[in-house]
Amino acid sequence: FVRCLSNPFLSRAPFAGTMAVDAAAVPLVAWSRAACQDSRLVHDAELWAGGGHAAPVVLPALGASPVTQAPLVATPTMLMPMAPIKMSPLPLVPPPVQLLPVPMLATAPAVAPAPVFPAAAFPVTRPASRSVRRVVGPRRLPVRRPMRYPTLGCCQGRVPLAPQLKQAPVLVWRCKHPHGFFSMFSLALGHAEVCEKNGIALIVDWSGEDLLYRGPPGEPNLWTVFFRQPAELSMQPQALLQAIEHNQFDETSKHDAVFGEYRGVIQDYGPIPPELALRGRGLCRRQIQLQPRFEEKLRTAIEYLLVGAHRWLAVHVRRSDKACEAKINFELSDDSICKRIIAQCATWGLDGVFLCSDDAALKKRLKCSLGAAGLVVSVFPSALPTDASKAVHFDKSLDSYQKAEDVMMEAMIMARGCHGLLSTYSNVSASVVYLSPDGFPYTTFWDPIEAAGYL
């Protein structure tokens, strides 16, 4: 039966009702025809149950609708036709009991009960207070559609709603620094270190239109082509997705956090000291991880290029437009470079040279000279400008993605496939030091040979 009682908590609805079925009281809420334009009985077990919340309840069949003659089954989100009930504005006593037609209950067909779903299957946001919410029409649960976050480079599916966090746990750094690849990398490392110290996860976005590099088709964020997001390494996937979905992140495009303080990059700042190398290597182990597909490509390149020798010396000579930061790089002659490479191989017991430079003509000359000296020489077939004074990253005639992959492959082959580094001042060589394992020796052309090889 249906018993209608006045309820002072309902300002727009004149009464609340309770339906008793098999001795189980199921709270319901209804409104008059004047308030709703359609007299209906609404059941919402999650919103009103004796002043609290209750899980969804499945009711047995109640018969056929007296209007449509269709079977009527009470479910957690169904409406049940009901005749309008006239009430006084402020009733002091319970209104008369109105019963549903007896045949409606007596002739109820036997219908198998619907399956009971757990409360977790209905991810709805509960109201802040326990007052009854007015519902007009069928209540529709929110649909959680898969969402793609370009900065993550991955697709996320259904995520349950979570309470708002007090502090944004994620920082999105959108790079707007139109310079070389590993110049941007040093900024990413700087932001990663700052975020790590403050307990914040970092997402790197290299998809800006101002950058000199572009991702391949379908992958606008160049960072996620080569690396996983640092936030993916420091946060649980579910927590990271919830933070993004609820806008629990800050954004910045600042480029003042530079890791390494330009040591090993600019001549006046000097080479990389051992303690900085250890700090950078530890940071890369925690925050930098290659994408599996690129790591497989790297492994194939190492197996193909580093053959014919047992131990390889990585050599990087930076020229082109570096004179403004390291004029000393241009003071090295071909002969002095070859002599130092030969001496360094003898000191470290190496028999192969992996030669890298942004000067195509210099690379060709050095390869011939070192080969004549009895060393095995290998080079990566990177695309370089024909003008030796033009930097690769500023050359718009080169493919904006290919030049990024070329320098990334060269750097990772030096860090992962070789046994030591001899270099000039450069962001590339400095990043090789940080990406290399502990114990990897490195030196510059100006360090004494006997003191070279910081471990």
C-alpha cells in the first residue's frame, strides 16, 4: 500500500510517501501535478533513506499501469503513475491514505527480480547535505566516456569520481623554448628536480607551435614519442587520471629551472663535476624512462652500428652556432682532435670510436683520419645542414621530427652503447653524462688525460 505523509523538508513537493513491499520499507518522493506538471512517484533509494543514504533496492513487479496497461515494475530509477493528491499548504495531521487499485496488486504477474548491482556500479556524486533533492523525470546516471589527454599520450577509460584534493599534485610544463632538443631536455630535468623536491608529479608538454621540433603525425607531444611522462613513474595511474580529470594540476611555461647550472654546456661555467654527474644520473633513473618502441629502435641501432670493436669511445664535437657560448670548441684543429681521441682510447683501453658532430664536413674528415690510425669508426646517418655555420635545429629545410630523432639516437647510443665520453661543451654531451650509468667515464678535450674519467 502507499501511505502519504506530510513532510516539512519539501518546500516545492507537498508530500513524501513510503511503499511497503514484503515488510521492506522503501523511501519514495512524489510531487503534486501542480508542482511537476505530471503526478509521479519517484524512487531514489540513494538520496533518501530515513535521513541517510541507502544502496539501490530492487522491488518485485507491481502489475500493469492503469493508463497504458503495460507491466509496471518498481526499480531504483523508474517512475510509477499515481493519481494526484490534493493537500493543504501546511497540513497539521497526516492526509487520508490513498490505496492503489487492488487488482493492480492482486493480478501482478510473476516476474523474475532484476539483478542487484553493487553501489560502486552507480558512480554518482552525492549531495553535500542529506536533504532530499527534487528530481523531475527519469534520473540518468553520468556516462563516463574514454578521454584522451594529449600531454599523457595515452587513452584512459572509466575513472570513478574522487573528492577534490586540497593541493594540485601535478604540474604541466608546456615548453615554449625554441632551441635545441637537449636544451629543452635540461629544462625538463630542472622542472623534474623541483617537482620531486616538492612532492609534485610532472607532465612535460612538447607540442607548442613555437618549438623547432614536431612530433610525428598523430603524436603532437614530442616528449611522449621518446619518454614516458615523469608523473607516470611517480604516481599510481588511477590517482594521476583522477587528478587530471578533476583539474587538479597547475600549468607553467617558465624556462628558469635548468638542471646542471650550464656546467659542461657553456665554457665559462666549466665542466661537469663528479657530484653533479651523480645527482643527474640519479634524477634520470627516477624521472626518465624511454618509451618501449623507441627503446627497441635504439637497441637495433646499437647492434647495427657498434660492430667490429669490443669497447667504444663516444666522441661529440659541437660546432655550428656554438661560438657565442663556447668559443673554445672552434679552437680545436682536426689534428688535435684526432691525437686526443687516439690517446684517450689507449688510456681507457678502447678500440672503437662512435663519432658525433653537427659539422658534416668535420665528421667526414675525422672518420678518415681515425680509420687510418687503426681505429674502428662508426657514425650515425643523421641529417645535417650543408652550411657548417647553421645549427641543425634552426635549419627549416630539415624535417622537424627527423632531426629530433637523429640527435636523440646519437645521444642514447653514446650513453647506452659506449664505454666512455670525450666531448666539447654542449647540451648534448652534458645530457649524455646524466643519461649514462654510474661508472661511465667522461672528459673534455681540455682535461688532462691522466685526470680524465670522472666516475
